[in-house]
Amino acid sequence: MTRKLFNLAAAGLLAIALPVLAAGPAESQRYVVERGDTLWDIAAAFFDNPWQWPEVWYANPAIKDPNLIYPGDVLTLTWQAGKPTVSYKPRRAIAAKGDTPNTPALSSVDPVLLPYLQQDILVEKARLVALPRVLGSTDGRQYLSVHDTLYVDASLSVKDWQVFRVEKTFLRPAPSEASAEPTAMVSLKHVADGRIRARSEGRSVMTLTRVVQEVRPNDVLLPLPENTHPRFWPQAAQTDATLLGHLYGSEYVANGQLVVLDKGANDGVTAGQMFTVTEAGANVLNGPGEYRYQNASDSTAQPMTALPDVTVGQTMVVRAYPWVSLAVITQARQPIKAGMHAVPPSPQLAYAR
């Protein structure tokens, strides 16, 4: 079920039956955790409304830390007075003494998202000027690959760095105050990793240890981040947003690609929030017998009927910055582009059975 997050969240499925979900007494269900599951998968198996699952996991005293559930653990859902309670029996508690899990704990989200969480790929434009940059190599080559040595225009004490290429600038419109300016963020595409070998006179010598794409002069550097486990889970967004575009500037966006939203942490957006992506419905002019679609040359003063917006996909936030967010498209019914709206998923009844 490694990719089930995308299938469930994207399609908005509210009920799912898993082959390994064993029917118990009338008011209980039992599930044995399998390799490749996510907490979202399991919650969708238990609840007709998976958006409610964080409340169940974290309010349940039987599960001290849902991020420490392992394959082989047994979960039992019991309904009492119409509300769910999940009991938990870890495999390691019934295994032979000294037997410890040889597989990692379950993630809240699909592992496919993890590469997007390992590095900053949006930075403030104002910060860009202060980042160290690649000067080049002594032999004057324009394109540098793995094991090549290059010079950086700063004396760097940190040993391990990532190399990025500047791609696209995104502007979040300024508030209505006359003195305010738009927020400018720049996308950075990861192209290589490198290690500092020496430094002197305001420069550093770097050897490229891993290359995704050939390095060029003027590429920028950021310190290699720590490899941390993601601590968020899918949940319904609470605000509207607008897509500013594809992270690296493509006109259209498809499944698994990244977009920038014009709302961020200061607007209440957090990693894991899911949005439904919509396209504005067509506008119809005139009255009965003379209806026609509006086109660019029509006057806005004409009588007009706006048809409902159309759902075209879903997206999940993987990183929230103060004023913008980075999100991955989890499902696209058609090509998605800048200007489309992102709205909270339709509300559903809590714990519907």
C-alpha cells in the first residue's frame, strides 16, 4: 500500500476495505500492520471519514506515539456510543525476548514524498544574494561532474553542502496597504552534493561527491540538511489559496510534480494539509435563446451567469514557508496550471459509518 496515500487522498475515497481487515465482533475490527502501510492507509481502512484520523490517533491513550507503529503490530477498532477507540498490541510485546523490529516504524505519509522534505527548494529572493556561489574550475570548464574539483566564492567552515540552480521567481501579491511590497521567493533545483576540501583568502575548494545534473558557474550552495523523519499527516486545509505555478517554471503540472501556493504558515497552512484544486467555471452571456460563452473581447458590463468551478485535482503541502507553501500534486484529472484555485476538501460527517 505504499502509494495508497495518493490514491485515497486524490480520489477522496471515504470508505475502503482491505483484504487483511478481519471481521471481529459486531462492534470491532482488527488489522495487522503490513510493510508499506502508512498511518493514513490504516485510518482509511477503519473510518469512512479518514480526515478524522489524527483526532483518533492522538486522543487515544493506548497509542502513545503513532509514529512508532511497526509491521506486525495489531490494531483493533472498537465503537462505543458511536465513537471509535483504537487498542494497540505491539508485535515486540509478544515476540521472543530480545527480538526487536528489523523494519522501520510506519510513516504518517507516503515515502514517495520524502525527497521533497530533505532540502529547502524555495528561498527568499533577498537571501539569495548572500548565498555562496560556484566560481568554476581552474581548467575553465562550463560543466562539472562527479569527482571534479571547483572553487566557491566564500570561505566555508561547514564541510558538506548541496548545490542548487536558480530556476524561477514567485511573487505573492502585496496586501492592500500602499507601503507593502510583494513577497518574492526563488525556487532552487538540487543539482549536486559536494564536500569542502580546503579554504583560504575568501574562497573554498570543493569536490563534487554526487551529481544529479552537471554543475555550472553561478550555481548556489546551501548546507546539507539533517535527514529527519517527517512528523506530519494528511489533514484538510482550512483556507483557500491560489497556485502561483510549477516550481521550476513549466506551464502545466501533472501528478507528483511540485507547485507553489500563495498561502503559508502565517495564513495557517501547515505541512500535510490537503487542498482540492479547481478551475473557474465558464461564464455565459445573454438571456434565454441567446446564451453564449464569454470571450476575451466581451464587455464585462454585459449580463453574465458564472457556472460552478470544476474540480481538476488535489494537492498536499509538503513544506510551509511564512508567506507561501510548496505542495505536491497528488492527483490531476487534467493539466494543472498557475492561477487555478486550491480550496479545502468538501466537509464530511465525522465518523460516518
